Amino acid sequence: MGILNVTPDSFYDGGLFSSVEQAVRHARRMVDEGAHLIDVGGESTRPGATPVDADEEIRRVVPVIRALADADIPVPVSIDTSKPEVMKAAVAAGAGLINDVRALRVPGALDAAAEMGVPVCLMHMQGQPQTMQARPSYKDVVSEVVEFLRRRVDEAVAAGIPRSRLLIDPGFGFGKTVEHNLVLLRRLSDLRSLGLPILVGLSRKSMIGALLGTPPADRLADSVALALMALREGASMVRVHDIRPTCDALRLFEAVYEGTMR
Ligand code: 7PM
């Protein structure tokens, strides 16, 4: 899954792809490099970021989604949003998957997602983006994330979204200390008890900076390494900025482990 930010303030490529043509060009490049899905996001979930209203989010993402559809980008587009109005507008414009860091907890989101009939990724987050990194706290981070996701999956199914349309994501960096992130990565296979594909996002995240002291722009090799570790621990999909190096590493991974896993 290639990341296509259309926020003016995202932490790594903020502002770089703000115009529609640039967004399409970047998406095409990611597909040429091996991306199977393009994740379009118009709300920054950066800790401390100012919230965006639904109209502004729609103004950012819908023209890009429509342009990607018109440009015949040959992979599905996902919409990174928590707002039911944005989900509906994005799917109407051509999005084929909803990626929700709030796991359909915003009022109306369960029904909107069920109505749109597309697959949904349910992500774990403790707290709200504004304050989630203040003091993340768990008794047992792995079992709490698994139980949270189990409940959200049950709610989604009860709202009419078939299990076969769901993915889960532990939400690295969303209300988690570096130690929480490391335990979750080491025990990612515990999430497989839910029987759903696992998506992970580790690309250029601050845990790398905390461990290695590198700024976001210098976290390429580190991000590729973490993506491979996540795949080794059972991830089905990785959400990344850097498609070509990640795909190269993945091909090597597949050559090494071909037929030996799962
Ligand atoms: C600032 C802080 C800017 C964090 C951007 C981010 C995930 C996601 C994001 C993830 C899923 C980033 C994040 N992260 N969706 N959206 N999983 N499913 O690093 O880990 O891109 S936003």
C-alpha cells in the first residue's frame, strides 16, 4: 500500500503532493514501482495536528480520487478517513477501500461503511491524535490491542459488513510508546487469532527516530527493515512511502521463505 498524502502538513512528504496532477504522478510512479493499492489521506493524524472538518477533507481527497479513476490507475484506491461523510464521498468518487485509524468509532461510520459495501481496515488507536502520545498506558498492550480489534470486528459485522471485507491493523505509533511498538511487532502473530489479514504502517515513523536518531527523510533502510520484520511476523500488507526498495526487499524475502511460511 503506497501512501499518498494530500494534507498540507503531513510529517514526511507534507505539501509535496498537494496539487492533483502531482498526486496522480506520484500515484502512477508508486504503481509502476509495485504498489498494489494507493492510500489517499486528507486528514493529518500527526500528534497535535489541528482537526479538519469533513468539507475540507472532501475538498482535499475527492478531486484526487476522481483524477486517479480518470487516469486509469490500475490498482484500487483506499481512503484514509474516519468521517462517514468523507467515506461516502470518496467511495462515490471511486475509492475501493476504507482505511480508518479510528476503526469506525465515529458516529455514523459503521453504517456509512456498511452502506458503501467496500472493504475496511480497522486500526487500533489509544486516545485521540491530539493527545495520544502524552502517556500511552496498557497492562498488556498485545492482548488489549487484540481485544479492541476483536470488538471492533464484531461491531462491524453486526452493522452488516461481512468478515470477508475486513482487515486489522495494530496502529503502530498511535497511543504507543517505543516499547509498546516493539512488543506489538514482536508478537504481531498474536493478531492472527482474529483470522483476518493484517496491515501495518511503520514507514518512517517516529519510533525509528527514537531508536536510531535519524530524521524522517533518512529513515528509508530502517523502514524497509521494519516492513520485512512485520511480514515475517505475519503481516499481509505494509503501508509504505518507498515502494521500489520495499518491493525489492519483499522479492528477496519471498525467495528466501518461498513455501515455508503460514
Ligand atoms: C503524522 C503521524 C503523519 C502519523 C502521519 C502519520 C497508519 C495509517 C497513518 C497506520 C493505517 C503515518 C501516519 N498511519 N493507517 N495512517 N495504519 N492503517 O505515518 O499505521 O503515515 S498516518
